[in-house]
Amino acid sequence: MATNQIEDDEHKPTNEFKDHQKLPSGTKIYVEFKMGINNQRNEENCKKTEKEGNAWFSISNKAWGFPYFIKLPDLESKDGHGLIVNDRVVVEAEITSMSMTKDLSQPNC
């Protein structure tokens, strides 16, 4: 199961594979995804910012994030154009492709 969160100190979404301990040794999961922050103020253009990414998750690599996602002033603009409305921001994540593989070079334990 993947979860998404916004780290308050850096304002960037991350993906974390919560059940990584349950993966068999040598197993990796490849995920392609889209993440976006909804523009709650503008119905015509529902996404203010959206990025696509991909990542490999495994026992040793359980999290991945964008080093940069959105400028803080764009997120919390005080002029009525920010993405925070009533102390709330809406983040969407869509998994577009997912596959699992096992490293065959590792001994079978």
C-alpha cells in the first residue's frame, strides 16, 4: 500500500511504500505515477501543478519524493490565488503503472 504525505518543512509530496517489510527478499516494485495539487479556486483549470514520476520500491528503498514540487508563495499566496483554502490543500496521486520483479541474481533464501 502506498501513501502520500506533504512534509510541512519542505512542501514536497513523497511516496512511501508502507508494507515494504512484507516483500520477499530481492523483490522490487516499479511504479509510474502522477501527483498534483488541485486548484480549489478555479474550476476551469482544476490542477495548478502536476508532475509525473517513477520509482523503484523495495525493502531497502521504501520512499521517494520530488526534490522540488511547488514554490511556497504559490502554495500559500495571500492575494486570493493560493492553493490553500480554509487551511486545506488537496493533493491527488494517480498510479498509472505498477509492476513487481524479483532479483534472480540473489540466492533463494
